[in-house]
Amino acid sequence: ETKTTARKQTGSFYTPREIVNYMVDESLIAYFNGKTDIDEENLRDLFQYTDEEHKLNSNQVEELVNALYECKILDPACGSGAFPMGVLQQLVHILKKVDPENIHWKKIQQENASNEIQKVLDIEDKDDRETRLIEINNAFDITKNRPDYARKLYLIENCIYGVDIQPIAIQISKLRFFISLVVDQKNKFEDDNFGVIPLPNLETKFVTANTLIGINRPSRQLSISDTVEIRKLKEELRLCRHKIFSAKTKKTKQKYRKIDKEKRQAIAEELKNNGWNNDDADKLANWDPYDQNASSPFFDPEWMFGLERENDNLDLTLGSGYFDIVISNPPYKEISDKEEKILFQNNYNEVLSGHYDLYIFFFKKGIDLLVKDGILAYITPHTFIIYSQFINLRKWLLKNTSIIEITDRIESIFDSAVVDNSITLLSKNNQ
């Protein structure tokens, strides 16, 4: 096993910020390597904060911007949002470098909006059909906002997601993203509200939930959308949440939150009629993304983020995923409660070999959440590499992933850490 484990000895990291930057850069470079034909040297040049011109041709720029727009990135234990914010900053930097006038970025948003309008003509209010395009023009209007505003807004809307079990952590993460948008608006003191555009609503981008516990589904059912009626209701719910994301007034928010609740309940009733356990269907319906003080006992990306699995035909033991990158500093906590141990035995038996540390389970959960060839980037205690009580985790990772890099024995730079850490970058194998 040791021979197949790649290690890069002690990394030259001095601050948590340097570690965040390194993990963000390496995971994004691995993603772009798999999604574009751009060679790695030119990719790495894009991540440098220099005034040098990039070396990409126009086709490569378009390819890169499209890959960036399609990228879905999750921090499953986001805390106060260090990794999601690091991702946002680096993606903005890349966009600024390859598309300084926002030509390609605006084109993607307009094309996507046109497709959305075409898809929903039958269920959307006529007066709302063009609202999306107007919103896009306002976001890109340089008399109202700096160019980074539109970059950030649509990266937040389409690419970046976070989960944490603590409500206060999610509130801090959202606040950081709000501030990042506010600083790129141009204030006009003579206008109402000083010209500040109302900020987006991030309740279905950063959610409070127990990442490690999923919702129980009927046997071998990967998707909630199992019937035509459920698919229709889910699409209506997705559109409703899009409207909430960009809602500008309290009245509008209240209107669509009411619709959100009605759609959740309607879907739950349909699920009950199609083989779901009543309690599990009710759990979905009762999850209220707008209750800022509640923490969901389960996490489901399809239900909470409106995402679809990449491919429902993949091996059910590993699962098809939702995200291109999962990046995190998962919690390090040994489980001692007997009931909790039984719960993790039932859900994570493949990686257990006598040691119940939360970060073990986050490894498996993170891989399960990835699409094929997706990238996992974690910083964890280095103990899983060397100690016998982690042997089943190592075997499972070697079977189901390919090692990109392990930077081992990073001296502890976190105040709360009592052991050295390792940065692990893995690619999910095709199943």
C-alpha cells in the first residue's frame, strides 16, 4: 500500500491563508486539466498575480470560461467560509485575466437566461419572462457596478455551495459573500439606498445541515424526480428559488417563500404515493431553508441545491455525484456515543476499522458527492496515512480514487490542531 501512496514531503506553508490558496489553486488546476485542452503550464500562469498577458487563443478562452461556468464546488464543512471565499477570489481573478471586458461571461449569462425563458414559457408569468435579461444587463452595467460584481454574482449563483451543521457558521459565510458583493457596487448618494442594489438571497447556496447523514430513499432510487409530476413540481420549485435568490423586496420574498413551502409539501405528497416512507417525505417538506436558526438532520444536494446527479447508472455503492470539486477542512472529532457509532456503522462501514473520527466519514462522503473524475481536496490530520486503525479507509480510497498529490506532515499551524496535517488531493475513479 505504501508504494502506491504518493507523498510530497513537508510543504512550505506558514499561514492558514497560504494553505487555502494552495488547495484552491491545485484543485482548480486539476479540474481545468480534465475539462480543457489547455496545457498545465499555461493554466498555472493564469493563477499568478502578475501583469503578464495570458497565452490562450480565443477558442481556449471560451473553452476555459465555459468550463468555469459549469464547475460545481462544495465545501461540506464550510465553517466561516474560508474555502468558498478563496474559490470565489481565484475564479474572479481568472475571469478578469482571460475576459477583462466580461464579454464571454456576459454572453454565457444571456444564453443561459434565454434557455431558461424558453423552457418555462408555460409555467412562468408573462411579465417575468424578460426580467432575467434585465437583471443581467444591470449586473454588467459598469455605471452601477465594477466589473467584478457580475463575475462574483454569477459565480455565487451557479458554482459555489457550502454546508455546515452550525447555523452561526453559515450566517458568517453568507455575510462574507454579501460584503464581497457590496464592495463592487458603485454608490450614488443622491439615489435611494445610496444606489446599492439589494443583495441576493443565499439560503439555498449555503445551508445548515448534517452533511454526513443523507435522506432515506426507496431501495435503488437515486433521484427524487421519479415521475413526470414530481419532475414538474421540482422544476417549479427550482424556478421559485431562483426568484428568491434575486428578489429585491420583502413582499416578493414572502410571496415566493410561501410558494416554496407549497411546492415542498406537494412534492412530499407525491413521494408518499410513489413508495417513500411518510416520515422521510415529511422531512423533505419540513426542511425550511429560510429558518436561519434551524439545522437540518440530513443533507441532500438535489433537494437543497436543486442539483441533478451526473449519471444515475453509475455503481450505487459509490454513487454518482453532483460536484466537480469538494474542498474542505473537515472537523476532527472522535465519536464516543454508542448510538452515533451505530449510525456511522450503518452508513460508513466500508471505511471503518476501529476508529470513529469524523474526518474519516467526510472522506467517503466527499468522494460520494463527486462526479466521475471529480477532485477532492482536504486538509486533515496525517494519522490516516500511517496508523493501522485507518487501514480500511486507505483501502477504500485506493480502490475508488486516484492520488493526485499528498503533501504529508505539514507542521500544525492551526491553533486548535494537536497533530501534524496532510493535504490530500484525489480524483474520483470512473465506476
